[in-house]
Amino acid sequence: METEITYQKAISELEQIIQKMQSNQCTIDELSALTSRSLQLLTICKNKLTKTDEELKKILSQLSDEQ
């Protein structure tokens, strides 16, 4: 699984996968691979969002402590 991909690139790739699936341009074999890749991308996005949320909470907590 790629860990260096940016959130925006992961979202963009997910959008492309969705468009391909909705256009009925993929075979069953491709559908399986695309579903697998989508899961990888969703995991990357979730991890990045969770990390960002934790960092923001930490910053806000530090700001509250300073006041």
C-alpha cells in the first residue's frame, strides 16, 4: 500500500475509479482490482484524516492551556 500518496491524489484516484465503475466500462476482473484499490485509498484517506484530527486537537489543547 502506498503511504506517500497525498490525500488529494487519493481522493482524485477514488473519483476516477467511481466514474469507471459507474460507466460500466470494467470487467468483473477489473471490478475486483478496482474495489481492492478503493479500499486501500479509503484506508489512506481515513488515516490521514485521523492524524490531522489528532494534530488539530493537540494544537487546540495547547492553545487552551496557554490562556
